[in-house]
Amino acid sequence: MQIDEFIALIPKAELNIHIEGCLSEELVTRFAERNKIILSTPHTIQFTDLSSFLKIYYAALQVLLTEEDFYDLGMAYFHKAAMQNIRHAEVSFDPQAHVSRGVALSTVIKGLTRAVQEAKAKYGISAFLIMCFMRDLSEEEAIKIFEEALIFKDHIVAIGLDSTEKGNPPEKFKNLFDLAHAQGFLSVAIAGETGSPDYIWQALDVLHVSRIGHGVQCMQDPDLITRLAAKQIPVDVCPISNVKLGIYPQLKQHPLKKMYEDGLCVTLNSDDPAYFDAYLNENYIAANAALKLNKTIIYELAKNSFSASFLDYARQEKLMSELEKVFKQAVS
């Protein structure tokens, strides 16, 4: 069995996926026409770094106005996920980016929740929603949105941090995360994507997150590597995203394989696939080609995606058993 075929066949989970990052040019055009929006600029996907990317990313959101838009956006991702044998997804969304445009929080959450329910019924994909907060905005605003979202508590499994990292350390949101944990939410945070390793320490020790998003800058800090490996704290890596946003010049320079070899619980993810022209399988395929992975490493990365998820133990075990069966067939 060729390795690309193996990647296509294995069941896997995706844990670092932003639903707004699935807003393709085709969807932008469809939603703009449906909502009678005249786009001031074309939906071009040209950027050189995280800052220029986020300007395009947030500008495109103007076409998302109705519950149906958010449902369709969610289903566009889940349709692709089903094609790539993604069996579980933990999908992040940015409520502040929509509420600030006058879109009701209920519109966002109800639309995405419908998509989550449809994904299970239609494709057998389990999915959780993670409500992320934009770290370049104030903690006070984040807390206000969080408190408003409590009526939808049963539809959201965790909170997270995203957007511009530099100059916005995790400790800025300590009170928010304390409130969320008191309400029973789990938590994740992007840390050490463009920010320093200290941001990862803060995410762990101040925010007490369960997983680190991106986290590649941990490789600058041997003590942090030791801690992440010893505690098996999941690090949700997005290799093609890191290259597209200029963190690494080429994929062959990405530390993914070294992170794995150092014993970290690494998972592979697509981040914002419509913008990077690469969904999850494409990340596996590209990482394998650039870093000379093998079926065992790919199997371990997929296994990590289930063990690092917020799924209950029984479903984790079921999915890992299915994964192991495919792996044994592939190497026999």
C-alpha cells in the first residue's frame, strides 16, 4: 500500500480547525449573492505573514449573516472531512468577529450546532465546538461574550485563544479562563506559533489549558520540551499553515518530525484550509514528502489526534481500534 493511500484510508481527528478558515472563494461568492452584499474587494488569498492573512480573513466574514450561512459553512467543512476520513473534529469559531458586525451570537451558534448535528447524522462524524476569543481585544469584552454564551453551554465543549499572538500574552486572559473552568468548560490556546516559548508556559501555568495550538516555538526551550513530553500535553501542529504564514521558509525546515522524535504528543491539523489550499490529508501528504515520515509515524500522529481529543474514552478506544486495524493491514 502506497503511503498516500494509507493516509487517505486511516481514520483521523482534526483538533485545530477554524471554521471561518473554511470560507472558500466559492462560498464567499455564494453568500454575498444570497445576502445581496457587494464586495468592496475581491476575495483574493494573497498574504505574506499572519498579520496580512488576518486582514483578509476577517474582511471576508462580512458575507456571513444568517443562521443558514453558518450552517452551510459548517457543512462545507464536514463534507470535506467525510471525504478525508476525518471521524472527529473539534471546530473553533470566533464569536467576536461576528457580534462586532451586528450578527447575533445565537445566529452563529445555532447555525454551527445544526451543522454539527447534521455531520453526525449524515457522515457519522462526531464534532465539538470550541469558542475562541481574539487575544488582541480586551479580556473585558471576551468575558461579556462568554457570559452571553452561557445559555448555549451544552453546545460548546471548550474555550480558546486565537488571533494576533505577539504583544497579547495568555496571562492577559486569566480571569476569563478561570470563569470558564468554574463553569465546567475545557480550554485550549494558540501559543508559541509566532509568540515566544514563554507564552506556552503561561498557557499551561496561568490558563491551565488542556492543549496547545501550534506550539512550534517550544523547540527553542529544552525545559519546555521536557515538560511537554513528560506530561504528554498535546501540541496541535499545522505545518502548511506555518509555511504559508512565513514561520518557516519551507516545509522541510518544519520541526514536526523532531517534535515527534523528542516524545511530544503531536497532532496534525489544517488550521485554515480554504486559505492555505490544504485540508488535513494534504498536510499529512506534504509533511510525509518533506520530512520523510513513514507509516508508523503517520499512524502515531493519527492515534495522537484521538487521544488528545475531548472525546470520551469509549469513542477514543473505538476509533483507535479502527485505526490500528488499517495500520496492521498496511504494514503486513
